Amino acid sequence: MRYHNITKDDMLNGDGLRVVLWVAGCEHRCPDCQNPVTWDINGGLEFDESGVQEIFEELNKNYISGVTLSGGDPLHKKNRADTGSFIERTAREFPDKTIWIYTGYEWQDIKDLPFMKYVDVLVDGPFIESQKDNRIPWRGSANQKVIDVKKSLEIGKTVLVMK
């Protein structure tokens, strides 16, 4: 897996202060995407142990709520194995921190990925310019859903964090 940036003390991509991993690779290529530089699956830097440790150093801070994976798309088919390994390791080492994922895929298409049980919140769906709304938190367009993953998996239907 490759990445473009690690953002620290981020307040826009999930609840609380977070560390954000901006993953390379996106097949959705939404018109007017805020981050088209991340589309190339071969762009950016290799996400190696030093990148993991940079994120874990931030997660060790008591005021950091958790980690957010965005991009690009962390659930790009070529990223899924590495994303899953990173999420599982993060959940194991930081059980009190939340894990958020932004993806252009729809919940029903990715909910059965084995590592999804470690994710707290998923923001799903492609960015749609005609539904752009800067007043709604954590989303770029109104079609996107902010999903409570653990509750959704537990009861077998989509539970929204925000409507």
C-alpha cells in the first residue's frame, strides 16, 4: 500500500482530534474530488513500518481520539489486504481509539470484509458534486452516509451516526 500524507491533529475527518492516513489509489475518480492527486495507486510513498510508527506515535497521545483512513480510497481492491492488516493491528494495540474509514464504495458492497469488525465509523459512497453541502459534518456530499459499523454489523442493518 502507498500513501500521500499523514495529517496530525486533524479535526475535519472524524470526531475529536485525529491522525489521518491519506492512502494512494482510487478507482471512483469523482468529478471535482478534493484530492485527485491520490488517485494513482502507484503514487506517493510506500506505507512501511516507519509510517505505521508515525501514526502509532500520535495515537499514544491521550488527546488523540483515533485514526482515519482516507485518500484516495483505503478500500481500493489493491489496498484491502494492507488496510486490513493495519486496521487489525491498530485495533489490537489501541483498543480505546476509534477507527474511521472514508470510501467511495457503498456499505452493502464492503460490509463483509473481514477487518470491518474493527472499524468504528465508515463514511461511504462517492462524492457527487450536485449533492455537495459544506454544512454537513464529515461528508462531502449529501449522498454519503456516516455509518456506525459495529452496531450495523451487530444488528444486520445500517445504523447511521448522522443523518
